[in-house]
Amino acid sequence: MTAEHQFDTVIPSDTRAGLEVQERILDVLQLLEYSARDLFAVRLAVEEALVNAIKHGNGMDPDKQVKIACRADACRVRIEIEDEGDGFHPEVVPDPTFDGNINRPGGRGVMLIRSFMSSLSWNDRGNRLVMERLREA
């Protein structure tokens, strides 16, 4: 049986605090000897998800918080990020690769998270993301 590393934390709506959590997650994955490719993928996905939660979900409101839960073992990393915002419907986020959306700013973060993580889902409200990456073989 492999050891699981886990932590739960709550941060203010501040991107610096988000960066500290991102580094904490990467430290865990380095301890578990994840590949550079896995580290890059998780770094990018976590950064995008935290920025979305802080900026779009909580509207940079200093009175709102973001909850983060991380579970990692030798096979996978699972990260939950929940903001206090109203949520959104990910299925209506425009695809930034379509011609009409190329110059529009929205949708790139969700697209990047989808491309770098093995699975992701949102709660019905759309303010909690659960994403998972299976370790590269």
C-alpha cells in the first residue's frame, strides 16, 4: 500500500495565497517523484483553477475565501477547489479554439484544465471543481 499525502486549506481571495498553495501541491508531487511533465500539467491546471476561483468566482473580494483539498499518492493527484461565488455552467463556456472566439478572452483556462488533467467535474452550482491527474507511466 502506498502512502497518501493530503491536506486541506482555506485561503483568502488573493493570488499570492493561491501561488503558495500551488507550490505546496507541487512539493507533494515532487516528494512522490512525479515526472516533470506531470508537474508542468498540474502547475498549469491548478494555477488556472485558482485564478478562476479568486478572480471570477469570488470577484477578488477580500472577505471571500477559497477552499482547497489535495490528495496525492503514487498513482494520482486529486484537487478540489471551491469558491464562494455564484458558480457558472462550464458547458456554456465558449470554446476558444473556434474561429469566432479566437480573440475573445474567456474559456482558455477551462480549456487548459481539461487538456492537462485526466478528469474534472463541477458541482451543480458550478463553484467547486474536482480535478484529477493520473500519473504518467
